[in-house]
Amino acid sequence: MKRVGLYLIEKHEIRESIHYAMLAEENGFESVWQGEEYPPFRNARDSLVPLAAIAAVTKSISLGTGVLHTWTRNVLTLAMTFATLDELSGGRGMLGIGALWDPLASMMGIRRTEPLRAMREYVEALRNLFDMKTVNVDGRFVRLRNARLTRKPVSIPIYVGATGFRMIELAGEIAHGVLLNYLVSPDYTKRAVESLSKGAAKTGRRVEELDRPQLIACSMDEDADNAIDKARLVVTEYLFLEPHIMKASGIKPDVLDMIHRILGTWPPKPEKLKKALALVNDDLVESVCAAGTPEDCRQKVREYVAAGSTCPLICPIGGKVEDMIRAFSDGY
């Protein structure tokens, strides 16, 4: 069966997420990833607690964080937490780790300096801890003295969650794989794989040896226009809240600037939102989402796989989640 996973975001209540994860396992999905969201998103959500709950009621599906951040958790605490999830799940945990972004970082009081160096220090320390080494390091961002775990994990692959090409290149150098972002185009995915290949070559590896799961925003409805309309709101939200993603996908700067000028803050006033939505046309939505009928969505997913994604992670942003899981139960 073709590889496929499920990516859950903050719009789903936790008990709903548990239900969807169980249904995904029943329908042959390889993995479920839980997004970690912070305000000003609709429902701020930690990723590890839901994954622990999912681990307790599933048997085989892999469990990934999408993503934890180098700035928000001490590296030893993070290693201990993930080793606990590894024990609970029998080795099904996958550690997705990212470098955060602005303006969210500044809102949290975090000075996001040297993100590439921070990621390298975190991943190297985590790998050594998972290998049961005693770690002594005095880095810029990671400082440990005689730190070690007391129980060897079964398996904890580390995925760097990255959008920028320099971070993707670093993932190719230091990680098991890269967790590629959503709301980007298949052309972006091709360029991302090229950057990953450059990083892999630095350590004598080939890009084919690295896993490349990718979030794919999916809005599915038998009425394609209805599916696109539902996706339009999410695309507009991310144009405002996460412009770094949209810039990476080649969205014109003038569109981003206009969205920011119109909305001002999030959540916006209804009349401002209506005006901003009018700037996000169908072509823009369809360029960065799998939006439309079930076959439209499957075809878009095939484009991302052809561009280099090894495992599409279906991220429901519109329509019934159960319908999406069943639509991809036999692959794509």
C-alpha cells in the first residue's frame, strides 16, 4: 500500500482527534501527527498529551509531533518526555522538531537568534541522549553536564520541521528526515528536495535515504466549489499569521502586504475578513491545497508525491475528516 498519514490540527477537539487516529489506523494509515499550536490560533494545543492518549488506544500507527520547538523545551526534558512516549507506544514515536518563527516567537518573549545553530545543537544532543551516551556540552543554546537517560528508547527518529531551504539543507545533514510544511506548492517541494540532497551529501548520504513526509492541506467535498471556499479561509489566515510559509511557496509579496494591511489583527472584523478573502482567488487556493472532490484531492496529493514527498500527511481543513480518511484508505 502507498504510504499515507494523517495530520491533526487545533481545530479538532482532542477526543475527536483520538477517534480520527483510531479510524486512520483501521484504514491502513501509516502515521498520525499532532500539530502543536499557540495563540493567536483558534485553539492553542500541546502535541504530546494527545499523542500519549492516542498511543494508549492504538497498536501499530506511528505517532509524530508536528512540531515541538528548540526554544520552548529544555533538551533533556524533551528527551525524557519522548523516551516516555517511546515506552508507552512500544517505539512508535517520531520526534518532529522545529525552530519556531516570528512574529510568534517575539509574542512569546523569545529572541529567535541563530536558528540553524540552535537546531544543530538540539538534534546532536538528542541523538546522543537517545543513544544512551553521557552528554557534556557547553553550546550557545544547549548546555548539559553529565546528562543521560536511564532507559534506552526502542526507536526515536528525529525529523526537522522546516520551511526555509537552509534549514531543510541542515535536516539533510543531521536528521532522519525532514517534515515538510503545508500550504506550499509541488514546485516548492521539488526545490526542498534539492536542498535536502545538498545537506545529505555533506555526510555521505543520498537523499533517497531520508524520509520526507509532508503536510498537505486538504478540503474535500463532492461540490468542488464548496471545498475551495472552505480552504480559502484557512489560506487567508495563514497569509496573515504565517507569511514565511506563503513566501516560500512563491506567493507575491504585494498580496501578502495587502492582506496584512486589510486585516490588521487576528481574528479580524467580519467586514475586513470579507475584503481579504476576495484577494485570495481559486487559483491561489488550488496551488497550495488539495481542494475539491475526492478525486481532485487525490490527484493533488499525487503531484506532491511526484515532486518528492515520501509520505503525504493529509491535514483536514475543510469537509468531513472521516470521508478524507476513507478516500485515502487505499492510497492515492
